[in-house]
Amino acid sequence: MRLYNFIVLTSVGPVVSQRIWDIWQTTWNRSNLFTSLKLPPISFGTPGPIGDADIVVDTRKYQQMDGFGASLTDSSALVLNDFKSSNSSGYWSLLYKLFDPTEAVSSAALSVVRVPIGASDFSASGYTFDDTWNDLSLSAFSVDRAPAYVWSTLADIKTVTPYLKFFIVPWTAPAWMKTSSSLNGGTLKSGYEKLFAQYLFKSVQGFTNKGYRPYAVSCQNEPQHSNPTYPTMLLPVEQEALVGIALRELLDSNGYTDVKIIGFEHNWDNAATYPVQLMQQAPSAFAGASFHCYAGTASAQAAFTNAYPSKGVWFTECTGVINTDWWKNIKWNVQRLFVSSTTYGSRSVLIWNLVVADGILNPWRPLYPLMGFRRGTPSQ
């Protein structure tokens, strides 16, 4: 049996006056892709001969949603930049399809963009915002080390919608701050926690000066993962706590009290350990924790929220597998991410790359193209 996904828009008011105003449909065979069926409004009225049906509305309030979105990696920005050069009208049509917040327009109305601080595994080259060796004063720091097309793409997105929240997060500290002396793998050196916090603070300042004031900053993407083949860094919970405390002090004393620090940024399966320990060690520094989909299930978020019900939860990354069944991926995404993660407290649902190119002659352009893909759905 083939299933269909529907989004139903209703009016608010007394039950007798409520209406279903529109139904948006996506079908398994792609004959409809988030398409309005443009049906006449369906009114709720006096019960018919079939019998009464009681509809009970649960009025309890849960978490406030910050929004839905994806990551603008260097590769995503490069693909969009190339698309703009080759097909400007198509480029702008795509941006409006993704971000246009106008009421009743057929768009995703994405409102959250996650941006790496420096290179990720989807970058054309490895870099951070300060690669001058042993620059303890961070005098060589510059966000302009990021490719120009990252900033121009962000600027274009911002012209489509003013309702954006920016999450920023590093994949690694500069190599000279690490035990590996490399962007790839290793751990933050002991005693470098305050310096790394200064690096992150300058990143917040840099994004703000570019016109993209962060809503949230994280200390490290996937701090329990180290890989010698692409930008990664271990950041034990004790070190992340120290980084967070120092960063919170810098933010608060320099006019950034509104910028949240989000901890953990890793998989569901460790929700009961690392993020809980992080809150225990630095409760005033972190607004909460964020999670990824690559191990465990969304229900594990409850272990964190049960321990710290006043702290926020965000879901910030999941990616897909090439050449898998499109419809199965849609259902997996809806069930595991958009329904389950929000059911267990998530204030956001973010996919990994906002866009990627396909085909042998137009690859994804990751820094390390043999790394493969992980479970989820492609954000193409």
C-alpha cells in the first residue's frame, strides 16, 4: 500500500466555526511535491447521522520551536554559487523555494542556518580562522579565511527572509592548539581552553560584523569523534565545560548575553552521559544540548531532559545515503526527525548539507570524498 503525506491548515475558533482551509500533499511517485490540492474549505458543523465524535485539544505547552533548516557548508555554498553563475533565475527560484516566509507561498520557509566555523568535511581545503602557528594573541584571526562564496550566499539568503537564526560550530580548533598538530583528529591541548574560547568569541564577533549575528554557538561538533583523515577534534567533557565557562564570560561582558551556547552536538546514544555531565560541570554556561542522528534514537533525548528539564534541546544534524529509496527516506525523516525529535523536546530540526550536487562530473566536492554518507535522507 502506498502512503501519502499531508499537511492540513485549519482555522482557529469555536469548533462549530472551524474549517480545514487547505491540504498540501506529497506523493510517493512525486506527482505531487508539497502541492496545494486547492480544495474548497471543509467546515466543522452539526454532527451527521454517522454519530458524534469528540475532539479533545491538549492545551499544555511544551518547547518553543526555533525553526527548521540545514547547514550551509563550504560545499553547499560552492554549489549554490556555481548555480547562480550558470542559471541566475533558477538560483533565485531555489532560494525562494527554500526560504521564502511569505504566508501561503509554496516554500519550505526554512528559518535556521547552521554554519561551520572554518573547514568541515565538506570544504575545498582545510583551514581555520587563524592558522598562523602559535598565534597566542589571535592577531591573525580573520573570518575572511572562509571562502567568499559562503558570505555571498548567506547575503543572498538573507535578502529572501529576515527571519533567520544562525547556529555556528567548529569542526576543529586551529592545528597549533591541538595534540595532533593537525586539523585532522587529535584533542585540544590541555591549558588551551580559554584561548579556544577566545577564538570562538572572535568568531561570534566576526559573524556579527558580517551581518549574521549568531543565535547560538557550539564549542565543538561531535566532540567524541576523532578521525585522522578530515577535520575533527576530541573535546572531553571536562574541557568543553571549561571552554563554555570562559566563552560565556566573554559573551556576557561584551554585549552578547543573548547568544546561546549549545553543548554536546553529538549522537543520541550518549544523551544520558556527556551532555548531562556537561550541565553538571557548567550549568550556567550552556543553554542546553544538541543531538545528531547517527547512533541511537530520538527517545534518548528524554534522558537529558529528565535530568535537566529547564535546559533546551536542539536537533542539529542528520544526512543521507546516495541512491536509496526516496519515499522510504521521506518517511524515515518525518518519523525519526521531524516527529520524534520534537516529541522529545527538540526546538529545531536541521539537516546536514543544505544542497549538494550530484553526478560523477559534478561531485559533492568534500575535502575528503571517500568518507561516504551516513543514515538519513539527502538534502538535495
